[in-house]
Amino acid sequence: MAEVEIAKLSFEAALAELEQIVARLEGGKVELEESIKIYERGEALRKHCDAKLAEAEARIEKITLSPQGKPTGTTKLDVE
């Protein structure tokens, strides 16, 4: 199976591949060199997923309401 360039993966595809890597590593049946190789890919996939989540958070807006409860606009969502 040819490895897909990580930057081209959707969040869901990257997460699914990362979950497969974790399962293989936890299974303990991968030789050392292969473990290192897939661990490195897993780390790159994790960073890609983190970046995709950050992009999504930046796009989410919170609807602001007037004292009467009517929508007045939007502001950036503060998740912290």
C-alpha cells in the first residue's frame, strides 16, 4: 500500500490512519525499524490532525444576542 501524502488527507482519513498505527504499535508485533517508521508517520499525522482542528476552531463563530434574545451578529468563539 502506497503512503498518501499527509497534507492531502482529510481530518477523518488522517485520524483513521493514526488509529491504525496506534493499534499496530500496541499489538507489539511490529519489528523495531518498522515501529520507528510508523511512529514517525503517526507523529506527522497527529500534527496534521491538530492543525485541521485549529483551522476548524478558527472558523467557528458564536452568535451574539440582544438583551431581548434576538440575534445581533457573530463574534469569534472563545474556547478557552
